Amino acid sequence: MTAMVRASGLQGYVALMRSLNHDPVPLLRRYRIAPESLADEDALISLRAGVHLLEASVVETGCPDFGLRLSQRQDVSVLGPLAIVLQNAATVRTAWDYVSLHMFVHSPGLAVGVHDRSSLLEGAAEMSFELRLARLPAQRQTVDLCLGDMHHITRLLAGDRYQLRAVSLPHAPLAPLAVYRRFFDGAAVHAEQARAALHFGPATLGAGLQHANPALRQITEDYVARHFRVPGESVAARVRLALRRTLGTPRGSKAGVADLLALHPRTLQRHLAAEGATFEALREETRKEAALHYLRETRIPLGQLADLLGFSEQSALTRFCGRWFGAPPTQVRRGGEVSQSPSPRRGD
């Protein structure tokens, strides 16, 4: 299947070509990209065609840093609905973690990864980019464009806690390294590395977003969950994801999750049965994982935790902890040994 990408990925292309005194239309037509599609950022174009277009644009214009220049004409909106989640996440790390899991919304042929340890520098974190296409074409400009976008977006999110220390290029750049260093705020640039990546100081990923709107983020996450699916993802996996976000709310019921996934409850039940799963078992498994996390890694009061997990009273939390871990919540919280017995396939 042909990998596609949202036309927003070429945001600014026409203007850049014209600023270099070249007509963009002949190249667009050469690679079968309708010029009018660039005016519709939700339109889809062939990812491979877009990659070839950028490489050909360098030859046409004689501009070796074409990808970097195009990045300067783009902003966070290139990511469409993902941009709203990005700008309203709690931290830079949670923002990019979400994008890394949902990059398929922009294109299944592009991948972003967030790594706690840099492959290049001690005491640094890393954000990598990968183009996933069979018979990989020349990709210098696409890599430069995407690294440039990641740089601009992360700087926007992190503000004065942005600490870009180095950039890894998986190719020998056509433009002088000094051009890259200037573009990337003076950070060291290393060519011909194993992968494309930005390397940050530890404060960057932990930076909080000052003007985040959690309600707007939730609305957008719900929209993405409803309208976009991971290619090949099981219904059970989608239900688990929905349950993690709605646990303890009215939307965490079977009817609520079915509505979130745009399915009738009976249809949801049939899909799960075909995969050997039940909604009740998935909900209990999700509750169990969440309970262990909150008991071991937070100090949330037990009454509040019971509400958070969707129990009507604290005694239900105690009962379920005994079943799941063979110990009451207080013992689990103290860090005592707990059993990990499988959750029975029934509801509460």
C-alpha cells in the first residue's frame, strides 16, 4: 500500500519556490501532486512523491539547504489535530510521547521516537526521526525538514528550558555544517550518524507547558481516537487505550467506550469476542495496572484512588486489591511483596 502524508507537510513550499524565482507547478506535476492539494492541508499526497519532490527542488533551485528553509516557513499546525494535543500536554515529554504513538495520523511512513538516553551525548535525552519507506529514496531534504520542524516545535513548547545540545544527521549534508549550526541555534551538528536525532539537556523534556488547556487536549484526543485508527491495531488494544483515558468517569462504561470508538455496544462486544477478549476483563486489567501504578508511585488518598478507578466505595478497592495482589492497598503502597494473579474475566 502506498504510504500517504497530509499535504500540510509541504506547507510553505509554493512560497519558497517563488522566493527562489522558480515556478513550483512543473515539479509538482512531475511527481503527480496536484498544485491545488497544497491549499487543503487535510488532503493526502504520496509520501514517496513528496520526498522526491524535495530532492528535485534542490537540483532545480541550486539551494542545498532547501529542507531547512522550508522548515522556517512551517509551524506546529503542519501536524493537524496532533498539534492541538502537543500544545496542551502537561510536559514536553508527554506531548512528544503522544505524537510518537499517533504519528500515523500525519503519515504512517514517518516515525518519531523519544529516548531518555542520547545515543551521542552523556546526560542528554534524544528525539529521533525515521522515514519508513521500502526501497528508501534519497531523503536529505525530508530529514532536514522534519528535524527542523521538531526543533522549532520543541523550542516553542519548552520556552526558556529548551536546551538543544547536538543534532545528528544520517547523511552527508549538501550545505556547509555552518549553515546547520546557525539554523539549530549554535548546537553541534554531527553528520553521517546512525539516525536523525535532536539531543537535549534533561530539562527540556520535563518542561511544563504554561498555557496548556487539559479540557481541549482531552477533546482532541477523543476526536483522534474516534476518527483515526492505528493500521492493524486490534479492537482490544483500542479499548485498553480508551479505558486508560476514561477510567473512573461515566465514559469508562461499555456504552461510553463504544461511543468513543464509534461502535454500537453489541458490535464492540462481538469484535472483542472474536479476539478472545471481553470488555469486563479488559476493564479489570486496566484497573489493576492503574491501581498498582498509583499505589506505588503516588500518595493519592485511598478514597480518592477508589473514585479514580471507578469504584463506588473504598471497600471495593480493598476487596479488589486482595484479589489482585493478595494484600490490602496499604501494604501494596508500603512496597511489600504482592502477587500478580491474573484478573478473573468478570466485572465488579
